[in-house]
Amino acid sequence: MAPTTKSTGKNIEAETALQAVVLADSFNERFRPITLDMPRCLLPLCNTPLIEYTLECLAVAGVQEVYILCRAHSEKIKNYISTSKWNRSHSPFKIIPIVTPEARSIGDVLRELDAKQLISSDFILISGDVVSNIHLDKILDAHRTRKNIDKNLIMTMVVKEASPFHRTRSLGESSIFVLDGKTQECVHYESAELYPHKRNMIMDMEVFEKHSNVQIRNDFVDCQIDICSIEVLALFTENFDYQDIRKDFVYGILTSDLLGKTIYCHIVKDAYAARVRDLQTYDAISKDVLSRWTYPIVPDSNLQEGDSYEYMRGQIYKEQNVSLSRSCVLGEKVIIGSGTEIAENVKITNSVIGRRVNIGPNVKIDGAYIWDNVTINANCSISRSILANNVVLEENVIVNKGCLLSYNVIIGPKITLPSYTKLTRHKQNLDYDDYDTKDKEDKEINQLLHAQNIKLVKDNQKDDSYDIKLIGENGKGHIWNDETSDVEDDDEAKNIKVTTLAYDLSNLSFTDDESTASVISEGSSDEESDSDEPSNLEIFSKEVAQTVERAFSEGHTIEIASLELNTLRMASNTSFRDTRIVVIPSILNQINTDKLLASTKDVLTRWGPLIGKLVHSKDDQTDALFTLQKYCAKTDINSKIFAPSLRTLYEIDVIEEDAILEWYYDERSKGGVGKPEIYSKIHDVVYFDSTLLILAL
């Protein structure tokens, strides 16, 4: 045991400078081609570089020395740190970047760190793309307490308890933790990817002999935060087979008969912690930040020097010096950076808009990430895609879901990009075999790109190899194909594919053997293929129906019912539309058809505002009308409900006249969604007179 001080009785180790090691490299290609130009840790999440969230978490924990281990784009990382608030005299800690140019894995990086002999005591090991509001100082104290009891303890892994459907769980990779239920010692660990589906795992029976209470846990989000002893670095040095922290190191330690070391889990329940592992989790964590699940780490905390965000109603964040036209519409979960100009008739929902963005008239942006200095000209539409810095969309460009447009790409005019298109100014040859690029100077960039058969085209150079049919006559950019994208039968390729932005889970395909069991492995979602087990959406729908029924029976207020539904929706990572599809029929089922008119008015006057909590735009209202029509088309009795329901929802301001007219003139309302007679009945009772919409029965 280390000697103790008389005044505090704590270990001298606890009195030394608290150190942290930040892994700035991911050693994978999940964000390519964007990471050809910028390291992942500097990519913006809600207009703030990812590494800022990590450093903020360390500052709250009282860390005094931070070592940032970087390989790709090391000069950009060092330049960023040198000009940030963390390099000021008032910074809570000292930052020391360590460049590891020859490293090809996390194991290599930690071996180089061990060789430098910079770590003197227990330290925090954290990825540079973690977003968390956890108080790590308390976890560090718990680690030291365990260490006083168990002298063989070398690591405490921080995990967050979360449902199998949690949005921050990566679909392509997950983990199974086997714990001692009393002490939280991790006695076995296995990774569990989506492909191939894990049907079983092998454990030493000695585990059950030594531990009377064994828990097999697949309900953890691995936060990628560890409290480590200095022995961890020495063990990496002694074992060159250790490349990955979890799959190699943790698994190797727990299955070794010779080392005799122990690893524990610290389970977090009430705080927030997640790692941006891929584009899927980038999207989920961005939404969590905008929804304030990460409080106090939210945009209006203004983490960076010069930030000036203000929080507005509807989870909208706006910096100073933003120009908004009077006719533009901002939906919920929107953040807009300074210097941005938005023209007439622009609609933005669930999106991040960076700084100095110029958006022309008649543009629609939904679920997109628009970074700095982007220009979007008139009549463009962008859905669930990323546009990196300095991207230009000419007029009449449609960017469908899942697209990645890297730095300086130009598209248009009059072009529609297919879903999941990736474009970059780098010219690619798929014979490359390397990870991210580094960039001390342009000379080094070009040397490495040449080694990878990737050609960098300067802005002032003409490139005749652009595919004009894909990107338009004024376009500049090359298609980027992932290295594994053409290998459909490769399990790794499948696991990467499901983690792309806006990936449609209905595209999942499995073999007959895999479809007989849970589609998602034990540590992830349980989306099914041909199994009899209910799908995620079916489970969610059932829980929504039960929540609404409970609200009816217990007489909940609209606010409480709405809060419960939103909590359920966010926990299941589903949309407002999925919720409306269940809630609207549930409310209509309360109508007594024997007293149709009076009952409809009473029920919808009481519960119609709950529908109002689930609609936030004219499109939402129109969609709700189609749900209403579909319900009323089921039976002749139900069809009689439509007109009085429509009138009541209009009178209580849940549905506006513009939405009714949009539904009325939509071809689907004439029979594509429900019985044509519903439309014909309403034809005689809906008409527009000047600015007044009249509903007559």
C-alpha cells in the first residue's frame, strides 16, 4: 500500500497531478471521405468541435495534465489546441500533444506513450469524440476505493445503462459484459457485431465457481472512458497482439490464466455519455445535444470562446448576427451559427446550420448538417445529409438522404443526388491501403495521398474526370466508394453499412440461420427479419398504446401524457409520425358512436391537444389528416367520425386551414389512403371563401 498523509489519510497517488490521455485517432474510416481533410476529433457536432466536449468533461473532473495522442492531421490538432481557450493562462490543465506518426492502432499509440514514461499514476483514458456530462472525479474515487480492496485491479470501464433500443448504441457493433453482481467486477467480455449474428459465447466454468452472482449484461453503452493504472501501458508494451482496447486488451486480460489482473465496470444510470463512433451515432448524439439530454453541455453554454448561442422556444438555438427572412420557418431542434443569412420561404427542421452559411429562397432542409461557409442556392432540398465546409449547391439541387459532401464540393445546377452518395475533391483509386492522412505541410499531404493512390485536386486546377451527369455542369467533386462497399457478402462491410447516416433498417438482410434468432446481437437492437419476435416499431407502438390508455384511465393532464410519450419516443429513437400513427386511433377509439357528434366533440376537446403536441408544422398536420382518414376508412361507422373530427380539430387549433386544403387537394385523399366516399363526403362540406375556411356538417 502506498504511504498516506496524516492530514487526509488518502494515498499519495491521489494527491499527485491527475492525468488524462485523449485518443485523437479512431483508426477506422467511418467518416471518410471527410476525414481525408480533417481529423474526426475536430469535426463539428452542433457547431462545436468534438474534442471540446471531451476536454470540457476532463476539466470538470479536475484533470491537471492532458496528453493528446494524435497521428492523422496532427498539425491541425496542434494548431487548434494552441489557439483555443485550453492554451490560455486560465486553462484548468496543461495540454501536451504527442504525435505518433508510425502508429497503426490504439495499441501502437499506447506503447509509444509507455516508452516516453510520462504517466506517473492512475489516469483517465478517453476517446477524443466522447460527449458526456459525467463527473469523472467521483468515478475516479470509486476506482481508488476498489483498488484498496482488490490489489490486482488495473482498469475501471465506464458504461451507461441503456435499453437495447437506445439511439446512441451503434448498430454495427456492441458488447456483452459478464459481471459479478455484487462487486461489478467484469469477469468476461465479448464484442457482438450485427454480422455474423452471435448465437453463443464460450466462458470458463471457473467463473461461476468463483462468483456466486453472475450477470450477463447486454444493456450497456460503452462510453469509451476508462480509469487505468500505469500497469495498463506496461501490459500493452509486453503484448504486441493487443491492438484494440476492448477486443484485444480487455478480452485478453480476462481470459488469461497467468496475468491475474482484474477489471471492473462503473455503471452510470442518470448521467449522459456516448461516443461518436460512426455517422449513425453522430446523428443521434447531435439530436441529444439539441434536446438538452447532455445538460449542462448544451449549445447555449457557449463552450468555445466567441460563441453567443441563445436558447429559444422549440429547442432552437441561434447565435448573434443571424439574418432570417420573415417568411422562413424554423422547426424544432435547429441551431444556427453567426453570420448565416436565410432567404424567403426557407423551411428548416431538425438540422444544424453552421456559421456564415448562405441559404437562398425556397430551400427545404430536414435532418441535415450544414457546416461552415456553405452556399445553398434557390430551390434546393436537403434531407438527412452532411455538407462539409465550403460546399456549394447551385440552383435546383436535391440532396437525398445519407449523402456526404466533403470539403469544397460543388454540385449543380439542376441535379438530384441519389441517397448515400459520397463526394470529395480527392480523386480515388480503390487500391489504397492506409488509414487517415496526416498533413504537416502540403508536400507531406500529397506524398501520402500519392502513396494511397488518392489525388488531391486544387481549386484552381481543372479536372476533366468529373462526372458531369452526377454533379452537374458546374460541379466539382469525385464519387467516393468505401473500401468494402462492393463486397456485399463481407460481414465487416455489412456492419459498416448499417452505421451510415439515415440507413434504412428495412434494408437489412440475413441468412435463414440468422433470421431464426434475434437480428441484432444480444448487445443491440432486436430488429427481426423472419422471426416471430416483434419488431422494434411493434414494441414501441404497443408501449405508446399502453401509455395513452393509462392516460385515459388515470385522467392525466395533456402535459403529463405528452411528456411520457416524448420520453418513450426519444428512448426508442422513433419519430413523431410513428407516435401519431398510434395516438390518433387510440383517441378516436374513445368516441361513442351512439352519440357521435357530442362524443366526438367531448373526446377531441379533451384529448385533441395531445395530438397538437405531436404536430409541429403544416406537413405534420397534413400527415395527421391522412392518419385520421385511414382510421375512418376501416368501417362505415368510423367513416361518420371523419367530418366532426375534422371540424373539432380545426376549432381547437390543432389543424390549420392550410393543412386541410393541402390534404384536400392531394391525390392520396381521393382514395389512395382511405375510402373514396370519405373524400366525396367532405367535398361538399369543405370550401374556401376569401380567407375563411368553413366546415359544415
